[in-house]
Amino acid sequence: MRSAPTTALLTCGFAILWALAGCATHLDRLQPVRDSFFAGNVDQARTLVEQAEKKRGDRDVLKLDRAMIELASGRPKEAERLLREARDRFDHLEQKSLAEDAASLAADDTLRSYAGEDYEKVLIRVMLALSNLMADGGDASAYALQITEKQEQIAQRLETKDIDAQLRMQAYKQIALGPYIRAMIAEESPLTLDDAVRARVQVASFAPEFRDGKSDLQRAQHEVPIPPGHGVLYVFALVGRGPVKEEVHEVATQAALLVADRIVSANANRGLPPTLAPVPIPKVVTFSPAVQSIGVQVDGAAVGRTATIVDIGHMASLQQEARYPEILGRAVARRVLKKGAIYAVKEGVDAEPWSPESIALNLVGIAWEATERADLRCWGLLPDQIQVLRVTLPAGEHDIALQPDIARQSDGRSMPLGPVAQTRVRIHDGRNAYLLGCFPDWQLVGQLLTSGGE
């Protein structure tokens, strides 16, 4: 007959397993939002995000997804407000919390406040700059500076961590969109053309693979950036579906823990709970865009195709690879701590091997380990790439058409893939105009945004 303590321990273990069975992950809650948004149902996506925000631990990161929905819906000022709130909140959460660290080691990382991945912290500044450009543009240059400053801050913090230096440099290299935005704004005034040249030099240095980097620099150095009687249209395209996280199980660690269990159990007075539950860690998953670029037509004539200036999926994957030892080490430390706690309780109650108390504690330990979940919180509505095209146009009104395209395998020339999205823009003499569209697949989601058009 079981003792009262043994019965209580068994009840506790089965209660933990029952609670685990009904526990949905962040990705489970996020997927309907992604499906609705990518299908073009922005109103439904907004409703689903508001419902998902009822879970307290998800609110901060879901604010970023809500900002993307508002931006696609033609409300850049609202998107900017949400992004500012998320930026300030994430900056605050970078401070260490000993209580949260202890709780996450006792359970899992989902108990910690989500402060964003490094690439997400940078991209908040990127989306702030783009949202502001679509509104009044008054703070876009300041936001662009914040992109570079945040990357420098992150790089300095990582210098103290045990990360392969070459991998760190690749994963955390400066993105070119910050200086690109500063350059295009500086080119509007004859008094800041030197600043524009310096920014164009940075673009070419940060992203040598960017198709237009060298030609932009050549023009800035040797030509009038905006000819008299003309203005410039910058077309920004948010292309593809951005990265998410899924739970994976580290096989090598699982095997190592099994061996360690057997060694300790063979050489100690008390056995350890067997390692039956896998060790879960988050893994970044990326998606290849369905389209290669966005073809741009002005007044019925093709003027070019957008080119990738920020590859978000590649950046996210490299950063996780750089931080993988840290992520894995934390998961192993958590598992070791739990086993140690069970062993300590066995010592305290003097539980003999195969006694009812020892078996009950093993079941509790198994259940405790089985409740671990990888932290899958992420900014789920990011694009995979940010693309841009610069077009010089005569002052006046112009009909603009955007159409996703893909390169043909036979000759590499572009082939239209999806429907045309159209709008009309006014180009002012000596000034920039901005156009932004979201193309997660082969068609526009939401509406085309023009600068100052909210």
C-alpha cells in the first residue's frame, strides 16, 4: 500500500502531464494569424492577433505583428506607434531579472519575458523608419541611425561571449538599409550631398552583394542626384514570408544525458529519473520567397525590378547558428538542475532504489522534464526580404504598377507571376516620394502605401 507522501507525489506528476497535454505553443497561436495575413485577410488577422494577446507572455511580441498588419492596412502612423512601444519595452527587458532566470531554469524559457531576438531588435528600427517614411518622414533619418547604433550595441555585447569570431562577424554584420535611408534623404538637399556620399559608401561596404550599391555610389560621387524638374521615387517591397521558430530535439544531448544517467545511477546510492523526455530547443525556420523581385512600371513602361537590400531569413539563421552553443547549454543546464533536485529529495527522504518513494519521485522527475517547452515566440509577420528600387521621374503625377516576378531558368529573364497592384503618385521637383507594398507570396497583401498618403 502506498504511503501518503508517495501518493501525493504521483498525483503531482500525473497532474503535470495532464496540464502538458493541453498546452499550445506560441507557434500554434500564431499560425492562424500568419495564414490569414498571407491570404490577404488583414482584418481577420487583426482580430486573431487581438485574441492571441490575451495570453500575457505573448503580448509584447504580438504587438510587432499587429504593427505589420496596420502598416499593410495603410495606417503607418499606428504601426509606428506600436513599434515604438515594442522597441522601448524590449530595451527595458534587456536588463537581467534574477527571478525570471531562476524560474526559467526550474521550468523552461517560456516563463521569461520575451525581449526579442537580436535580429528582431534591429528590424524594429528598420520598420520604424519605413513606417515613418510612409507618414510624414520627419523621424526616418533618426530611426535609420538607430538601426546602426543598435547593431553596434549588440556587437559589443557579444564580444564577451564565447562565439566563433568569424561566424559572429557574418551573423552580426551591419545591414545596409540604415545608411541607404540616410543617403536618399540627404540627396534631397544640396547642403547634405557629402553626407549622402558617405552613406552610399557605407551601403556598398555593408552589402557588396546589393545590386544597386555601386551604381548609387557612382551617381552620388559624380552626378547631380536629382536633375532639375525631376524627383525620385523609392519603391520598397516586403517580399516573402519571414522566419519563425519550431521546436526540435537535440539528439546528441539526449544520448549524452542517457549515458550520464546510467553512470550516476550505477555509482550513487540513489537512482536518477530516466531521461525519457527529449531536450527541446527552438530552431529558426526560413522560407524561400515564392517570387524573386517586384517588377515596376511607370505610366505603362517597365523601369526596373526591386533588389534585395536586407535578407532577414539569412540573418536570422546565421544569428541562431552563432548562439546555438548558448541555447543548447541553457537547455542542458535546466535538465541537469531538475535531475539534481530530484536526487536531493531522494537523499532527504532516504528513498531506497526501487522503493515506492523512489519510483514516485522518478515519475515526478519524468513529468517535470516532460513539461519543458522550447520558447517559440517570434515576430511572425516579418518578410523574408526587404527590396528596393530607385527611379528618377519627371515632376508630376504618374501611374505606378507593381507585379511580382520570377526569373526563368532558361535565360534568367524575369517572368510575371502574380496580379498587378496599381496606384498613383505625385512626384515633386527635387524631392523624394516613397511607395511600399507587402508581397509575402505572389500577390499584394493589404494596400500600396505612398508617402504622406494615410
